Amino acid sequence: MNGKNDISEELRLLSELIATISRETPYRVADDYFPDLAARVLLRVKTQHKPLAFNVPDGYFDGFAEGVLARIKSGAGKASGPGKPVPEGVEAELASLSPLLAQLRQAETYRIPEGYFEEISPILAVAKNKNPYTVPEEYFHRLPVEIEEKVLEPVTVEEEEQARVITLGAHRSNWWKYSAAAVVAGLIFTVGWLRLYVPGGHRTTSPDIVAASLPRVSDQDLQRFLADQDTTLAQPTSNLAMQDFSENDLKTLLGDVPDGELKQYMEEHGGANDIATN
Amino acid sequence: MTIQDTELLLQFRDPETKERAFTAIIRKYQEKLYWHIRRMVVEHEDANDVLQNVFIRVWNGLENFREDSQLYTWLYRIATNECLSYLEQQKRKSALPLDETESGLSNKIVADKYFDPNKLEWKLQLAIQQLPDKQRVVFTLRYYDEMPYEEMSRVLDTSEGALKASYHHAVKKIEDYILNH
């Protein structure tokens, strides 16, 4: 009773609405259902294990497994176990099961007109029963032995060695070749580039080339060039020009110059006192 | 186990009184098991099939019943499993997609010749069919059979806590359904 009260109280706490609904299941069942139920169930229980209508001879299953194995070893159709021997062949089996069917089996149901196959193809009619292929004598007799020998034959070393072996390093050697070729090509390219490339884009030319091409330049072009350049160039800016030379130094410098040239120079430029001669 | 159940088991194990004991067991538990099954499968014909299967299983298995629970618990367990298997089988046979199988049972309720949409007890049946099968079992065992959670735990092989949560959840779902339909 306490349990029922607890359940009712629990339901009321969860849902007052559902607690108010009648707990009677609205489904109906026939009045005679339950009184007969037990009998119906018992009947079903008994019929689920109904014994078979067929009988088995006494001792049939004794040694059954051995008998089956013996039949298998001796070949199909030979009985070696207990019970009735099984007749050999399909016809004998059918005759033992049903003589009527065995009789009917021999009679052809369907008929064809006489000479039917000859009319369709005389060649086929003649060749019908002729097997063109031949088999060597005792072939089928020897076949199981040969197969067994081949299966059990040990594999020779030569046969093993002849087997093609593919090494895992095959691809690696090709890779080295390609990389070496790339390195050589890179070196050639680098050397060529270093030789030909000039930073800043300026090409250097030798003084000989300049001197050789100077006569081709006109005087007017030269004058224009000099006028465009800085005129200070005409002035002695070099320290070298302003260097203080002593008399001894001058004597050394001019010692090899002939006197006639010195005189000529003096006449053209004056300042004989500036020239120190030997 | 009750004295009567123990007695019935002894008689069942005696070949001479086996059938008589079995008949007595059926008569004692047939209505409880029938209504438990009927609330799950709705139609009488289906309930009859399931109930008879249950008792056949009882006949085959009662010899090995270990008596570690009440006979009543064991019977309810077989009945519940048979119901769930039967419903699963119906779902597989049915052309309806799995998520629409509860509408098949609802249609059976509506097709009942005594169905009255204005009565709350019929609405309750429709609401119960919206629950998943196992939750429906929990609700019907608690609501109709007033089974304690401890007993239910042995029938359904589920913890009491899970059963309480399932039942509370089921009540809320049913209430929502009734209020909205």
C-alpha cells in the first residue's frame, strides 16, 4: 500500500493532469479469451515437439558414420554399412524407387521426323558421332601420378635464381645521374654569367680602342664636347701640378732633354729663369 | 518467491504434474502479462501472438529458471523482450520509415471500435505511443502495473536512477502531448 501511495504521490508531483486520468486501459478483450488461453497455449506447446510419422529401423544410427566413410573410400554406389544395399547406377536406383518411372524414362516423349538431322546438314549427320580428337594411350591412367610428382617436386636453386629480382635502389641511381647533370649545367651557366655580366650596365673599353676611334670624331664634335664639360678641367687642379719641385728634381727631370728643344720652348713660352738646366 | 510460486515450480519439474502446474502459472499471470503486452502492441491479435509466444518460452525455459528473482519478474522480463522484438520485427516489415512507426500504432488506436477522442484515457494511449519503445515500457510498468523501481531494474536490467529519469521524462512528454492535442 505504501508503494502504491508513493507512486501516486510521485505522479501527482510530476503531473497533476496525468494523476487525474483514470488508469484503466481503454482497450477491450473478449470475455471468453482468458478462460481458454491456457488450453490453447498447452496445445501449441505439445505440437511444437510433435514426433515424426516416419520410423527408423532399430540400430540404424549405430555405426552410421563408419558406414558412410567406408562407402566414400570404396567409391560411390557400393554399400558397405548396415541397412539395405544401395543399387548401383541411376537406372538401378530409379528402378528400386519407382518401377513406373524407370519404365517411362526409357520411352522417349518427344519425337522427330525421320531423317531430320540429315536434311539440315548431311555433314553434321555424318560427323555427329565422330570425335576428331585423340588422346595418348594410358594418358588418364598416368595423369594423377604426373600431377602429384609435379606438385611435390622440389624447386631447384637455378630456378630460384632465374627469378627476376627488382632492387629497390634502381630508381635511386637514376636520381643521382639527374642531379649530377643539373650541377654541371648550373656551373656552366654561373661561369658564363659571371664573365659576361657587368654591374651597372656599363661596358669598359680599353684606351687603345678609344685612341683608334678618336680621329673619326670631327673637330666640331670635340669642341662641343669640351664646351659641355666642366671648364675647370683646363685649370691645373691636380696636386701633382702644384707640387713643389726643388731645383735638383728639375735637373733630374730635364737632364735628358736636348738643349735645342729647351731653347725653342723658352722662346715660345718665355720664363728662362724658371727652367733649370744642366 | 511466494510459496505458491515455489510450489508451482516444483510441480512443473515433476513430469506427472508438469502440465497442471503450467496451466496454473498461465492462469495466474495471463491477464497481467496480456495487458502489459497489449499496451505495447495495441491490437488484440498481436497481443495474443506475443502472449502465446511468451508462454511457450516459459514452458521451454522454466526447467532452468534459477530462482534468483521472483517468477513474476522473470515472466515480465520475457514478455517485455518479446514485445520489443515483435515491435522491431513489425518496423522491419512495415513500409513506413522508422521514424513514422509510432504513427502506425496510433492509427491502430484510432481504428479501435471503442475509440473516443474526447476521452482522456484514449488521448493518454495516443500520447504513450509517441514515446520510444523502451521508455514506453518504463512508463506502463510504473503507471499501470505500479512496479517498484527496484523490481523494474531487474526486469529491464537498467539502473534505478536511469529508470526514474526515464519515467519522469515520459510523464512530461505525455503531459505536453495531451495539453497540445
